[in-house]
Amino acid sequence: MNHIAVYLRRVCFNKLSGQIIFKRGPIQKVLFFENGDLVNAKTNVPEERLGEILFKLGKISDEAHSKIERYIEPGQAIGKSLTKKGLTSQRNVEDGVTYQIREIGLSLFPYFDGEIAFYEKASLIGQDFATRINVPYLIEDGIRRMKPDPALQKYFAKRIAYPSKAGKLQHLLTEEEKEMLSRIEGEGNCETLWRRLKYNPEFFWKTLYLLYCLNMIDLRDEDEALPETQKRVEAPSAEAQEKIEEILKFREKITSMNYYQILHVGKEASEDEIKKAYFQLARKFHPDRFDRSVNDHYRVRIGEVFDAVTKAYRTLSDKALRKEYDAKSPAAAKEDSRDFSRRADVKFRQAKTLYNLGRHEDALILLEEALSLKRDKADYFLLLAMTEAKIPSYHRKAEEHFLKARELEPWNPEAYVGLGLLYKKEGLLAKATKSFQKALELDHDHDLARRELEALGKGAKKRGLKGLFSINIFGPKKK
């Protein structure tokens, strides 16, 4: 199948270097890869050039944008020219380049009729790439955004899908997608599987494509024997999978945590408290606690977490090392934390503006970036959920993120209202009613919750998610 996600799968999971060239009519785009990572992109579409992207993200002024042709210097990147003239910052340019590369990649997903070719190179020698885009996340986002295409069913129908022993990325899946993955056993072709499982056809074929492009399943022809390496594939138990997901979440936070935070102890903790904290974490995260059904992809990440915990313990349990660690500019570490917070808040405000403009997919990208920097803000999760509620293929994730916002601020009625509107749109009226009732328990004057509850009581027709952003997503602050 001549589609970008198939090429991305090959490049990413084989860790290839080179370039993908895409042509469709007058449009031409090039994606550059190094060891499986997307590191650069070029386009001849004016709206996707860096100057337009920086203006779109609010990183250059209207005046600078209107005169941008004047700032282009021969042989010099536009971003460098703009920073040189003081019209934006280097960080803004870096954010813009990251956004631009990702957008150029995502823009290819709707097309099954373009000309695509991959040209492999041993390495992209002499080029320094500051940006690296996570390709599995790009694949996931791109496939979720694209509309189902008949080419998917044609491609999969007569092939047999079976679980892959390569890397697994189950944390990218919804619960329904995980459930479908667990029922793929390598017996019968995909069309037979679809009829047996009785899934909605659009969901089934699109999810099958997502699982294939994320390397969670592989394919073989009906007359082809199952590869010896794929026989007797054992999936991790539900308990092991739950532990793995806990480790993956912890791993996401480690880079922004100091040694005390990693061990969950205060700076005045005694040696005994540090030792006790370490052994509690070791019992949870030690690689030996996971059986052989856990694949190498997860084992590497489990090892990274355990190594970080061990390094924190060895440093803080040694008096000399701890003293040296404490003396290493705690003010600078604090400033780094503030910097992460500032960057996250900027992305959140930009996402909110894009949401108000109806540019939900653009807002989604910025919110994901904001949450990669700061994951303890209910406002972020609430706006993310509201944005996902506007995109049908993201409704499952919208529910998950409304629940996360509710977990962070259980006293705030807005997450309950958002859930109520989402459930109402999905036709889950009993759940919608309970959510609106809970919102009114928290704020008996909440007008939207009251009106929606009255409408449900009268059997009114569904109005969907219209008007959700009119609520105050910051909510009444806890007194």
C-alpha cells in the first residue's frame, strides 16, 4: 500500500537513515530521518514554511510577518535571520521548527494516491539536527486524524494478522483498541476476523492499520507459514501490563525530577528513610519482577527507571556524594523547573487561542507538548479533553482526560460538565445525567449543568458539545 504510515513503520522500526520524498500534483515534500527519527522536513507549500508557522503560533508579530521577505538572507535560514534581527527568540524558532516538521509529516496522512519513495543513506553526514520527532507518536496522531479509506480493507482483507514480538506501544492505545489487539491470534484472514469480532468496520480497519504501523502486529499471506520466531507468542498478564504502564508513566516524569523527588522523600530525609524509600521502589521496579513475556522494548524502559532509582539512592545514601549533590546549584534546578512551567503555560495559552478559533487539531498538538512539560495541571487536561471531544476519533481519550482533570481537582465541577456533554453526545444518557448531577452538587448555581439536566429530563434532542468552551475551564478555586 502506497501510504506514508507504511513507510514510516519501515523507517522507524528498522532505525533507517535517509529521506522519504512525497509528490502529489504540484505538491512536493521531503522527510529526513536519522536512525529512525524524523529530524527535518522540506515543503513547497507556502502555508507550511517556517515564517508562516511562526506567525500562526504567535511567535512573530503581524508587522514582522508582513515584511518577512525582507528578512530572508541568501544562504541563511529564515529562523536565524529573524533571531539575528531580534524579531523572535531562538527558543521560539526551535518550537516553530518542531511544529513545522511534525505538521509536514501529518499533512501526508490523508493521501493514498501520492507518489512516495524512500532513499536510504548510511547517515546524514555533516548535518546537525537539534529536533527529533517521535515517529510512533506521529503515526498514531496521523492515523487517528485521517478518514477511513477503502484501500485499508483491500490491503488487509486476505492477509492474516498475528501479534508481533517487536516493540509494543500499548500506552498509545485506547481500552477498546487494546481489547481488539488481545483478540488477534493469527488464525484466519482479517476479513474473517472482522466478521467474527463484529466491530464497526471503520473502527476495525483503521485500528488494524494503527496496530500494524505501530509494529504491534505483523502480516502474512494465507498460504504462508507462521514464522518460527512468532510461534507461541505470550502476551504479558493483565497484572504485568498494569505494572508496565505504571513504570512508563513514571519514566515520563523522571527527567524533570531531582533525586529526592525520584525517591519520594524530603530534603531532610534520614539515611533510614532514604533506604526504606529505595527498597519500596526496587520491589516495584526491579527488572527481575517481570517474566519472560515482557518484550525487549519494555525491558529497556524498565531498566532505565530502575537505573535512575538506583543512581538516586547511591547518591543520597552516601554522605559525601549527597553533600556534593546538594551543593550543585539548587537555585539553578529550581529555575529549570520554573522554565518548564513557563514554556508549558505559553503552549497552553496558544492552544486555548487555537481552540477558540476552531483549529482543534492544532490545539491538540500544543496541549500534548504542554503536558510533556507539566503534567499536574487540571486546566491542561480539561482543555485537552474538550479539544479531543471535538474530534470523533479522540472521544475515548477525551473521557480519559476529563477523568484525569477530575482526579486533579475533584472539587471543580467543570470536568463533570465536560464528561456529561461527552456522554450525552455518545448517547450514554444515564452517565450524562450522573455527571451533571455531580456538577450541581459541587456548584448548585452552575447554569449549564442545570440546563442540560433539565433537557435530559424532558427528553430533549442532543445538542452535542456545542458551548462547552463557554464554561470557565479554570473553575471555582478551592477555598
